[in-house]
Amino acid sequence: MAQTTASNPKISRRELRSRIPHYAALLVTGLLFLAPVAYMVAASLAPASDTLAGFTVFDVTQWGLHNYSGVASSLSSDSTGHLWRFFAVSFTVTVAVVGLGLIVNSMAAYALARLSWRGRAVALLAILLILIVPFEAVAVPMFYLYNDARNTLWIQILPFIGNALSIFLFYSFFTGIPRSIDEAARVDGAGPWRIFWQIIAPMSKPAYASVAILTFLTQWGSFLWPVLMISDPNLRPLPLQISVFAGQLPPAWGQVMAFGVLLVLPVIVVFLVFQRWFIEGVASSAVKG
């Protein structure tokens, strides 16, 4: 017993040495991803003259909030649009798409994964085929289809509630839940609706969190569709407004960086709130795969 205990530190050190290259690769990769974000944050706090001056922006003694106040003052009239309104539009559209999408897509996936009905295989094949088609390929036909509804709030919401990727992610998770649970619930007199809302949905929190985060990221950063459909400054989401803001002459790059931080901050907050369930969803999908 003593010999085994004494040999454990050697095994641990050997394992640690074998993991050092992996940790180093992860550290370098993480720094590569974080470097642009760190530069954007530092540039948003640095003086306007130092925004594009390289590592000078990391001089903490020069930091301030003047760029953020400049963004707020620049976007404070009816002609330019109000900053709070851009946030309100993005928040309303994103929350509506995420909330309604979770309901609609999970119900559709439940019907595909747990119910038996004619045409189910064809519907699943159609969803898989839709996954292959990029949005850019259908953006122009959708533009002509919804042209009469331009400059409305609902046109930014309605076309994106149903999502093939979300349905597929829910479908993959639902198929991993044992069917014996459904059979036991039916014995107790539960129907499909009750099984879904009271059993399947509560068991699928990781799937809901994963889909919510992915949908939030996609919708919060939506740019192409608003470019096509929105010309009213009062209905612009944040990604569209930041492109308009950055195109003004002369460009105020410090304020552009500050605007970028304001755009990214909600995404970071949402991920930090739901990260535990998101990691659980990814891990469970990996185990099933």
C-alpha cells in the first residue's frame, strides 16, 4: 500500500508533463482569440489619438470613458437615432427570436424524435437539406417576398423563429432520452403534450441552453438581413448601426471601438450566465456522438 502511494506522485508528474504541450497549445489559441477583444477594449478606453497606435493603447494611466460618452452624445437625436433605441431594437428582436424559437423548434424536434406520423422521415430529410443552404443564397428571394413589410420590427423576427439547426440540435438531444420514460408516462395516462412539457423539456435544459446561446449569438450579430430590410434609423439593430457609425467621415475610431465593446458585452454576459448548461449540452452531444 505504501509503495502504491509513493508511486502516485511520479505518475501524476508524468501525466502533467504529457499534458504541458496540450495546455500550451490551448493557452496560445486562447490568447489569439482574446487578443483582438483585449485590444478593442483597451482602444475604447485610450485617448482618440492613440486608438491606432499599437500597444500604446494598453497604457492604463491614459484610460478614460471619453469614447463612450462620445458615442452617447453622437447618437442622441432623431436624425442620427438614439443609442438606447438601437439597444432596444436588438434586445427586442433577439429575445423574441430566442424565446419563440425555443418553443417552436423544440416542439418540432419532439414531433420528429418521439412521435410516429406519416412523412416524418421526409420532414427530417428536408430539415437536413436546409442546413446545407446558406442564408445568403435565400436572402435576395426573401427580400422580394417580404419587400412590402420593410422597415418593420416583426420582419426582423418572424422569418427567423423556425430554425433548421435548432430543430436538429433538439432532435439529437431528444433521441438520446430513453423511450421507456415516454412509455411509463403513457401508462400513467399522460399524453404527448404532457410528456413534452412536464418530462422531456425539464430533462433537456442543456439542449435549451445550447440552442439559446447559439441563437442569441446569431441573431444579436445579424447584419445582412437588416441591411436589406431596414432603412429607418429608429429600427436599426446594433450591428447595422455600428457599420453606419464607422462609415462617417472623419472616422472616430476610438468611438467605434467603444461601440464595438457595447455590442459585444451582452454576448459575454449571456454566455457567462448559461455557460454551465451550454457545456453540459456540448458534452452530452459528444458522448452521444
